[in-house]
Amino acid sequence: MRIDRRDFLGALAGAAVASTLKASAQEASFSGSASVSKLASDPRRPQFHFLPPANWMNDPNGPIYWNGNYHMFYQTNPKGAFWAEMHWGHAVSEDMVHWTHLPIALSPTPDSPDSEGCFSGTAIVEENRVLMFYTGVRAVPRDEATSKDDANSFRETQCLAVANDPDLTSWSKAQAPVIALPPEGMIVNGFRDPSPWRQGEWWYMVLGSGQASQGGTVLLYRSKDLRKWEFMHVLVGRDQDGPGKFDPFDPWDVWECPEFFPLEDRHVLIYSTHGKVYWRAGKLDPNTMTFRTERAGILDYGTYYAPKTQLDKAGNRIIWGWIPERRPLEEYKSAGWAGLMSLPRVLTLAQDGSLLMEVAGTVNQLRTREKSLRVTAEDEKNRNEVNAMCIDGCCGELHVRVRRTAQPFQLGLLGSIDNATSWITLKYDPLHRKQVFIDSHPIPVSLRDDEDLEMHMYVDGSVIEVFVNRQAAWTKRFYANSNSPLDLCLQWTGTTTNIASLSVWQLTPISNDRLTT
């Protein structure tokens, strides 16, 4: 299933939403169809991932560490668990784990550049004030549109809002867009998701786009004052060959939510398209502002999209991603909630310049009730001990390290009852030493001959985030047919004596009622 805002725009009804710049308490309550008791008792609703009190969530927006707190903004529809009427939700945290919900930060303004929605963007700090750059969307005639389909035509412009208070709960919008039109003479297929940064005397900004009949494009702009922007050039475009090629060329491709940032001795570009997130690492020439890709890959092979990065208080590069639903629309509308945020992931680079990621250490504070395997020389004894381990209530963490011998093995998570569904399987076959198979899908890994295979899983309600040697990630949604929290048990197939370590932790929910605040 393709997940991008080109499809979402096609489904947008186009009705303007009345709003004020400072959200009311009624908006902050996220009035929707589901009751608090229904939400709190839903066993599919995660317990340690961040999500709104109710209703729809998609892209993370403008995450920032500011005045001693982490602020998360995100795309939301405060009136229902379905995509429409895009607002910016807002929450605050001291540790990126426990969150307090705040009023809606940005709402569409009638008869304005964002009358049909406040789309994704970035938070920055200028002169001790927080500024938001975001994409505003409004309906226009087809010849003025930057994104259109058979039913709708929309103009996307890049807008600015400035915080009025240190808590970032009140915002003033600039009356006119800071970038009103695509580059002159360029026919675009999408024009959105501004991401600016300061470099030397200039501010630079990347924008997600696609050039008609040419494919995905990242556009580069610069400014001295953050208000007047000039187009420089295409930073990166869709190449049909080379290190950035992963799927067949699509002339109508749009690269969404671009992020471009320094990481160690290189620069990294991240962008989203066709339901997947891609990364490129390489060198930036600061004089010409041209980027040369050296390494490239897929950030997450599963259900993960439109990520956004920030620096934490220690200067680490943190990435957040949207985890969409994989169940029918009517099911999540009835449930009263849809979508959640990934766990915070720390990005680093391997020695060869490839991107590495792991869940931020602050999540470890949730660990409790550790169960560890006591590996013996008796294969059957080890297997029985592994198969007796469970993650109670789908709220836990699993870490396993395995020596890569001549014997294949498979690790599964399945329900605790007899003949239960297997919700995820991880398999290693020594005949394919550069791959691990997750639900039978081959995932590439690059390991030294003497390097163990390391798998890390976080299980929460209806989502599993899997990491393999920090090189590859697989995020999966699963929906147990149960009215009570499900226990997931381990199932090991194959030799167990090659297990170097295996531990399971229960994780403490971040709230008492699954409402994450």
C-alpha cells in the first residue's frame, strides 16, 4: 500500500476549517467519536510509544529541544481518526519518553494560504525565539496547482509562524508565504515540507518535490533573514542508476519530508516516497553547496514514513518517524485513534559511511522484570527455556545476540495460546550470510565474518520495531483479535547453542490508561 501525501491530497475533501491562532481548551481535548474509556481499554493501543489522546496522527513536525524540554509537534485531525483538516498537535517531555499533551499549536486559517491544512515542517531558533516553517495548502484552479489529481487541485506554499511565548503554546502567522511559488520555469509535482538550517552566514532550506516527467527532487534555497528566500539549485534528483537506485523509476515520483544535516564527517539526506524512507550519506561542498552521494539505503523496511530529526540535549541526532495503520479505514475510525510515533532513534555512521541507528538510551528507564536465557550445552533445555519466555500484554523488549555458525535458526513471536498466530518471524540462513529474513522478506546486512547477529525488538500493543545490528530496521503493525491485552511468547527453531545472549524485559507503560499523558 502506497503511503504519501499525494494520495492523501487526492482524498482531501477541501473544506476549510475555522480556527484561531491560539488553540482553545476544547480543541485541546481532541473531541472525537471514541470515549476515553474505550481508548483506555483498547489492547491494540500502544503503552510506551507516543500518540495523541485520540484521533488521527501522521508526520512528526518540528521536534525541538527548547528551554530544558523536548517539544513534539505532529500532523493531526482533532475531529476524528481519519486524515483531514490537518492541524499541528503539540506535546512536551523532559526525556523523549513521558509526554504531556498541550493545546493544538497550528490550525488552518480560512481564506489564507493554509486554509485547507497546515502541513509538515520544521522548528528552528532565531534570536531566542522559536520559528516554525511549514507548508500551507489551499484549493486553486488547476493551472495554479502544485499538486493535483482528477478531483482536486492544490497550491502548496511555504509559511512561517513565530512563537509568542516560551512554552510554544501561542503562535503568530506571517500573512504571506515566505516561498509562494516553485522555481521559475519548473513544472513540479508536489512542493512541500520545508527544512531549514543555519550554515555560516546563510540559512539554507531543502524542500521536497518532484519534477514532472523526471521524478523525485530535493530543492535547495538560501536566505539571510529567513523571510526572503532564493532558489539555488536541485540538491539531489532521482537517479535511474548509481547508489540511490532502489526501485523502478517513476516519472511522477515526489520526494517528501527531506532532511539534510551534518553527521560526523559527512552529510546525510533522508527523504520519503512510495511508503518507504531512503537515506544517502556523502560529502557536501560548502562552496558550491553540491552534494555527492557515497552510500545509500532504506531507513526502515516496514511500516514507517515521513521522519523528522532533531538534536537532543547532548547533541545527538535523533530521528522520529510516523508509524501508520495497516488495518481498514473503518476499523481505525471506529477505534477512535490512528497512527503513532516511533521510538526516538539515535543516528550515527559506520566506518564505511553507512547509516546506523538504535533506540535512544533514555527508553531503557522503562525496563523491569528482566528474564535472561542461561545458555547450556543441552539444546533441548535451552529451547524449552526460550519458548517459555513471554512478553506480557504486548509491552516489552527483546534483545538477542547469536553467533553465526553453519546452522540456520528462526525466532518467532506468537500468541500464548495453543495454535496461536505467529506475529513476526526472524530467520537467519548461513547460505545467505549477508541477509536476515523478517517475515520471509530478505533484509541486507553487512557483517564481518566474526561478527555476531544482533536483533533488538520493541513490542507495544499493535506495533513491533525491529533493529538488526543497528544497520536495518523493520517496523510492523499487527492486530490481535482479542478484547484483552495479548501475551506474546518466543518460539525458537533450530540450534540454540549458538545463542550468545538473550534477554526479555517487561516495559513500564508511560501512563495508567494508554492515553500517553
